[in-house]
Amino acid sequence: MRTQARTALCLLSVLLLLSPISLAQPDSRAASASVTIKNMALYFHYTPNPPSVGGTVSNYVANTTDFFQSTKNSDYKAIGQPKISLDFYVYPNFAGAVQISGLWRAIVFANSSALHPAGWTLEFWEKGADGSVAWDSGAIAPNVSGGPSGNPGYVDSLVYGYVLTTGEMSHTFSAGNTLEVEITVNTGSTVDLRVWYDSPFYPSRLVLPITGYAAVSGVSTLDVNGTARTVFYPFWGPDQRKVVMRALVTDPFGGYDIFAVRVQVTDPAGRVVVSNSTMQKKVGSSFTFENLYEYVLPYSSDALKGNYSVLVSVVDNNGEVQFKTFGYYDPFVEYGSAQFTIGTQFTVVVKLTSFSSQPLGGALVALYASGLPVASGTAGPDGTLNVTLFTGEYVAKVWWQGVLVSERNLTLTNSTELSIFAEVFDPTFVFESDLGDPVQGVMALVTFPNGSTGNLPYFSDVDGAINLLQQPEGSFSILAFYEGVQVANVTVLANLSPPPPNASFPLPGPFFVSTRIFRLVVDVTDSSGSPLPNVAVIVRASGLGGGRVLDAGISGPDGVVKFSLPVGDYQLQVEYNGVYWLSYVSNVTTVPVNLDSNRSVGISLADVPPPIWATIGFWLIVISVLLLVTPLVLILVRRRRAPTRRAWSPNGGTAIGTARTFPGASSRRFS
């Protein structure tokens, strides 16, 4: 059981150390662009053909390739020998300057015949081709992790991986020099020791924080004659219609470290016409800092005109290992870009105008070739947009407030001003009652053809109209209210048809909206059926709004009052106040009305006018007459009641008369 557990721990250690220690970033270009230090792996190899490096000839080299051999994969120390020291040289030599700054690591696989402590030492040199020492780190006792459980840094019979980490170090290596690393493992002479390398199972290696790596230093385009150019013409012959793309790739480790250089080309419509195709090396070797790669793109005479984008990517050997392990290249991929055009370019000024001759500032314009977008933009406040196009056939489309308001075929041969009258105008909507009369004060909520709604409602003017500015043609949904009652919910199709030849085209409209607003005629009469003028008629709402006054009017000479009211139930309150025969007469009559069509309502006011005998004037006349007649009646009555006397008459006769008595005179009788 103990052996099985130790074997499992050993295998786990090996698997963990097989994974590259890297600046593992998500597979995104943005992440790659922000990386300045990369943890580069240099694997330890044994080569049967030893190169001359660092002033010596050595079979032990280190480089970025993970090509392993099976001839020799380890070094052995027998019992009686105290230690093993292995020196590995970076080969090929550095092709460019390399700065290493941070924590330097060596990953080493080793085992012994028994559990035993071990001492670990690292030392680094920069050496020239002749062996001269440009820099020496001195012997370093690294921090050691890995080994048997509970005994880090110990060796045992199973193969374990060990990570040897220095403190912070920084050094820049010059081009043409090499890095030599010496790894010493001291277990004493009582146990044997084997150190493994150059194996896919035990890939011992350096992992160094490096700021110099493969990069795309430049991308250029040329014609088949080798002349640098960015404009290519469709009228050239078949042998000339080729775009030669070249990428200068630099790598301070040398050309051998460049795993792949690929190119992607996107046409003016955004389509990928070359998808990560491999570029061919034209200049450079395993030892060179600069390496030139090339890809040739032929094109046809009817190729899409416009700007093409070129994106070149370079992946180094560490990126290839990263991809095999994790499925992505970052951070070991770098990019470079360029552009070229096919066709003759010129500037086109697009001028956008509504049918009401107003500039369409803010309109979106897009031009298509072969059904694909090649140019687009937003018109400025003056309704103009400058675009760069090529000779050819296009379709121009204009959107206003999210609605397509113009689509037009174009043939462009040179610079021009392109005037487009978009199907945008100032529609007027008129609200009418059921009788066709304009209604003032209608509150309208409008949903525009693009589906949006206005922030505030519109209110109809004295002509019953609302005026909308700069609207695309299409369907307008209108929800109308009058006196708080919904009177219309309609969709009005406001189209500009036929298309105008110019801005002087008579615009359509107004567009009429019929509402459920009806005419109510109130005919007020007195108790005899005669028209009653100057009577107040008040319209009150019924239901939830009961008591709220909606309208009021005074009857005319014919006793008639007219109202325009929305559909609904109402209370008509008729108020008469007047003087009849000096008597104040008041009458309030309330009549319920259901209004769902145009109608007339007759209202007769009872006791208007009141009976004449019930008036003050009548009784005043009666009293006046009585005051005049009564004295006369009394005189007549008196005369009828006075006695009759006989008096002497000069003619000897007897006179009959009434005696008169004068004050102060004595009563005398003549006979």
C-alpha cells in the first residue's frame, strides 16, 4: 500500500510539472496585448551532435523546442560519488538582446535508490562565443519545492519533479551570447542518484521571466513586381492581380523559435477571405533575429471594391506547447496589421433631405455592394456625410429614427454630391367629431412608425390638428382622449405615394382621425312649449367622475344650446333664473343623458313662467286697482244713503234739494 501511494504521489508530481509554468491568460487578444513579461520555457536536451557554444563543445543544450529524443535521457551518480553537476547551454545563441527579470526557475526530475536528503544549487552565466564570461550570478541556494510527501527536496526511489526558484534577479543578455546554467544535486556518497531530462515524461527545463520574444515587427503589401503599394486595381491583367503580403517577424531566440506565422484577410464587407493561412518563410534561418514571411492573395476583376484588413499572427514554440496543453496560444502569440484597397477611391458627399426640404441630421446611411455593406455613417447637423468609395454599383440605404426611409441604386464613377430625398415629412393629423367638425383640445398619445412613443402628449389646436415634425412614413398608432374619455384608438397609415421627383412635391395630408365625439343639442322650452332664451345648461359627468363639470352654455333666442362631448353618460343641469311680473323665478332641472351618437334633447321647465296670479306684479296691480276703486265706491254708497228736503222756490213752487250748512252761519230757513 505504501508503495502504491508513493507511486501515485510521484505521478501527480510529474503531471503537474509537465504543465508549462506560464502567464496563463484567457484566450483573448486584449489579454495578450497587455503582457510584457512572459514565462518562457527552455527545455534541457542531449544532442548526439554537440555544437560549439559558450567557448566549449557540449552535448547539453537548452532551447524552446519540445522535440525529445530517446538516446540519452538521464545522468547517473553511483554510490560513493557525492553529487551530480549538469551544465546546459542555450543553443542556438541569443539572436537578439534578451532581458530576464523576476523569479528564475529550474524544473528538474530526479530519483535515487532510497529516501535521502539532497542539497540543490544553481548558478547562471552569460558567456560569449569564445567562452568569455560577461556575467556570473554566483552560486544560488534556491527555494526547493517538490519531492516525497512530507520531505520536500528529498530524493527517493520514485522519480519526482522539483521546482528550484531563485530570488528576484534581473539581467540582459546580449545578442550572440548564451546562457549557461549549472544544476548541482548533492545527496552525499551513501546513495546513488539519477537526473532526468530530454523526455516527454520528465521534461526538465528552465522557466524564465523574459521580455524579449517573437513579435510581428511590420506588415507590408506589394505588387507582383515587388513594389510596395496599398492600392490595387481590378483592371489589371490576371498575372498582375495579386496582393503580396509580407511580415517581418523578429525573435531574440532565433528563427527556430517561430512555430507559425499566419495571416487573415477581411474584405470591406467584414467577410474573412483568407482565414489564418500559413505564411511562407522567405528570408531567415534558425539563428537569425529577423525573418521575412510572405503570402500571395490573387483577386478577380470583379472583386469587392474597398478597404481590406490584414492581420498577421506569430506563435512561438512556447505558444505551440501552450496550445497542446490548454487549447489556446495566449500569451505566446503576437499580432501585426496592415490595410490595402482594391479599386480607385474618391469622396462622395451624401446630402440627405426630407420631403419638407429639411436636412436630416443624425440619419444613418449605409452603402452596399453586391449585397454587402462597404461604407456607413451618421449624417451631421446639416444632413451631409462624407464617405470614401470606389467605382462601382451601390445601393444606398437611409434610416431615420430606426425606419428605412430611402433605398436607391447608384452608379459611381467619380467624386460627386449625392442628394437623397428620404421619405420623411411633417404629417398633420386632424381630429374630427362624429359630424366631421374639427375638435380642439384632444389629447393624443402617438406611437411612431419605429415603435417609440413621445415623452409628452399632443393637444389639438383650434383647427383640431396636431403637427408632427420630421417623421418617417408609415403607421402611426394614436390613442386619443377628450375630457378624460378615450375617444379613438386607431392606426393611421401616413404614406408618401407616389415618390416625389423633387422637394416641391405636394405633401400628403392632413390625415383625419374620426373620434367618438358627438353633437348634443339641448332645446329648452318653457311650460307652454315656447323657446326659453338665456337659460344656463351645465353638463356634468356621471359615474366615477360624477359632479365634474365638463361644459356649459347659455340658450340662444331659439332656446337651443349645442355641445361636443365624448361618448358617455351625463347629467344635464338646466338652471333658469329670471323675473316674471316682479317675481323672482328660479328653476333647476336635471336630466340624465346617454350619449353614444349625435342626438337632441328637449327639456321643458315646469312653472316657467309661473301662473300670473302667483306673481307679485299681479297682486300689486290688484292692490292698486283696489286703492283707486274703493273711494269711489264709498262716495257712491254715501250719496245713496243721504235724506231728501223740500225748499221754497221763487216761482212759488216747491223745490226739492239738499240743504247745505255753512260753518258759522245760523240755520235759516227761507220760505
